[in-house]
Amino acid sequence: MHTDVVLPFLLAWMTAASGTLQRCRNVRLKREMPLTEGARRFRNSSFIFKRSLDVTKVWGPKSEQLLKIDNHDFTMRPGFGGPAVPVGVDVQVESLDAISEVDMDFTMTLYLRHYWKDERLAFKSNTNLSMTFDGRLVKKIWVPDMFFVHSKKSFTHDTTTENVMLRVFPDGKVLYSLRVTVTSMCSMDLSRFPLDTQTCSLEIESYAYTDDDLMLYWKEGNRSLSTDDRISLSQFLIQKFHTTTRLAFYSSTGQTGSAAPPFPSRAYGRYESRVTSDLFSPPGWYNRLYITFTLRRHVFFFLLQTYFPATLMVMLSWVSFWIDRRAVPARVPLGITTVLTMSTIITGVNASMPRVSYIKAVDIYLWVSFVFVFLSVIEYAAVNYLSTLQERKERMLRERLPCTCGLAHPGMMSASYSEVEANATGNYGLPESNGVKRERMLVQLAMESDQVTGHVGSSAYSNVWIDTHVIDKYSRVLFPGSYVLFNIIYWSIYS
């Protein structure tokens, strides 16, 4: 019973297995058959059948083994104990991001490239081609320890990977490039602000190696510095970039005093003296590279935001000279408004500026304008005071007069006295006294005990001087003339 069931099953399985073996044998025969000419041409032209050589596959020694990194101590500089290592530097300025007068600094993004020769990295190459690496190999070999003097903040870009490149040539020459953004100090002289020109410098120096161990220099002089033509600032015009090289001296004694002059064999004509109390800092001369750029400020923004409003406020204060001196509600608010507006302009300008201990050019202009506005208020105070004093004198005179000899009291003694009324009652022109033409009204007053008959037995003469309106009249000329003269002097000095 069981035999009848098992035998058919075994026969079916053996039949299927034999079919599978036959198909595999046919496929193998097809693979071993030689390709025809058309099939061979299609296979060579199709990218599916092409296979490039995998250069990352280690057929020979690895790159680190080729450079013999494990055979040397790269904590030491090349040629340790021998002459100084020449390190050439060139810089490409990518952008000048910001200039801050408040913080006295600037921010710059640049490509910093170093060139030197390290024979320990020399390798054999039949093609004389260089090898390029990323930042991972930089940590295993010696590189110059550059830093930015007077920098407040700096960093190497790391998006999407660390922006560092190392290129090694067969003869041991090395190119080390990195992309850096640095914020550095810039001492600005704001005495001519906003009509000023500023000069800032980015200083590069070795942190540990003196010029006996590392000779830092610009690779091609001024041509070592390249800039992007699209670099621009909203507030400044970049006039020029240039490079210089100097020597800086550090002393570890901590003494304050001038440093010794540079040695006669020095090739540099300029040097700096620096004294530090850091006992662990090696004393000596250090090569320092300077990237210096000159900036001239755009003045048009400040003309619109500061100078023109201040000038308009001064001119607005002159309107009060043409308003009747009796219109106190009109002249007083006008003067106060212009004074407060000038105070607001001065406060707004100083809020965006550092608190320096010297006077800036914009301060001179604003404060002189403020004085002109303030004097216009004082001028009306003087006019009002003299008018009040004149009315008081007239009031006292009316109380003492027994008669007015046919002259009406209001027309002669009122505060609204005019030149027409003076001409109608007798106007006598007098010569100019101290450049001011005065008008006098001669009033004949009769002082006699017999007031009933009206007989004039003896007479006295009293002169009433009415010249308060003359202050306004001459202020209309004096104030504008003085302000125009000030502007001519100001712009001829600072422009």
C-alpha cells in the first residue's frame, strides 16, 4: 500500500530534477559560446557592461602608508633644528560682511591658503600627480599654526562638510586651504564721522613659532591678495586692498617698556613692539601678515537722515521772525517744537554711535544747529520782554501827563504803535547809531498848574524810543546769513 504511493512521487520528483539540470546545462552552453560580431559590439558600447577600475580598492599601499605618516613624528615642524620653514600665504576675500562703529570691528569671509614643503610627505609617482585629501588627514600631519591677531570670533565653515582641503605633491610640497569667517577689531577714528575714511587690517601670525622656526611671507606680494569684484557695503565704498609684512616682538619678562630695535639683518622695514606677562609665551620676533583695506563712508544716507532735517528745523525756527510779536500762542510753540525736534535728532544719532570722548563732525553740525534754534527762542523772549517794558513806561507816562496837547492817548501810547502813526504825529529821522536806525516820536508835554485854561507856560520834552520790532527785522537777515556762513566753513573743512 505504501509502496504504491511512494513510487509515483519519486518518479515525478526525478523527472522535475532532470528538467532543471537540462536547463542549467543549456544556459552554461550559451555563456560559453563565442559572441558574434554584433553582440560583441553591443556589449562594448553599452554602459551596463562597462566597469571602471576601482581606484579606492587597495591594490598597493594605502595613502597614509604611501605618505609614510606612521614613520615620522609630525608634532615637529619640517626640518626641525635646521633653518626656518618658509610658509607662503595667499588669501582670496570672498565677502566683507559687516562694519560696526559701535563694536569697532568688522567681519570678513575668506579663503586662506598655505604653501610649504615637507619632505617627509614625498612619495613616488609615475604620473607626477598630486593627491587631494579632506580635513581628516590634516589632523595627522604638521600644519602651520596660524591665528588672527585681535580677532574677536572666528570659525571654519563645516557645511556640508568641513571646508578644508589638503593637497600633497610627489616632491613633498603641500597646499593647505580652508574657508574661514573672522570678526576682528578695527580701531576707528570717528572725529570726522560721517565724512570719514577708515582703514582696517586683518593680521595673520604664527602662534608658537618665531621667525627662527617659521618664515611667514606673502607668496606673490600684493598679488597674493585677490578679492571678488562683487564685494560691496551699503554704508562704505571699498577703495583698495593691499598687503604688508611686519615683525612683532613678544617678551616673556612681563616688563613694561619699549622693545629693542630689530636686528640689522632683518629684511622688514617696520616692526611692532608687544610686551606680555605670559611667562609661557616664547619671546622673540614673529612674522605678521597684514591685509589692509580702506573704506570711505557714503554720506548721502546721513544727508537725508541727519543733515537735511536739522537744516529744515533751523529754517523753520526763522519763521517766527515774520510773526507778530504779540502772537505769543503762535511763536512760543513754534520755538519749543523746533528745539525738541533738534533734541530728538541728536539723541537718535548718538544712540547708534559709540560713546567716544571726542567731538565728531556730525556733533558739531547738530549742536550748532541746535544753538541757532535755541537762539531764535531767546530772540523772541528778548522781544517780548522789551515790548512789556515799553508798555510799562507808556503806562507810567500816561499817569503823569495832565494833557496830551491834542493827541489821542490810544493812538500815541498803545502797544500797537506803528510807523504810520508816528509819521502822522511827527516823525523825525535820526542818523544811525551803532548800525541801527532809530525812529523817534517827539511828544511835547505841557506841565502847568493851570489845567482849566489849558495855557502852556512851560514845556518839557520826553523821548519815547520804540525799537523792539527792529530786533525781528534784523534777525531776519542775521540768522540766515550766519547759518549760511557756518555751512560754508563746515563743508569746506570736512568735505
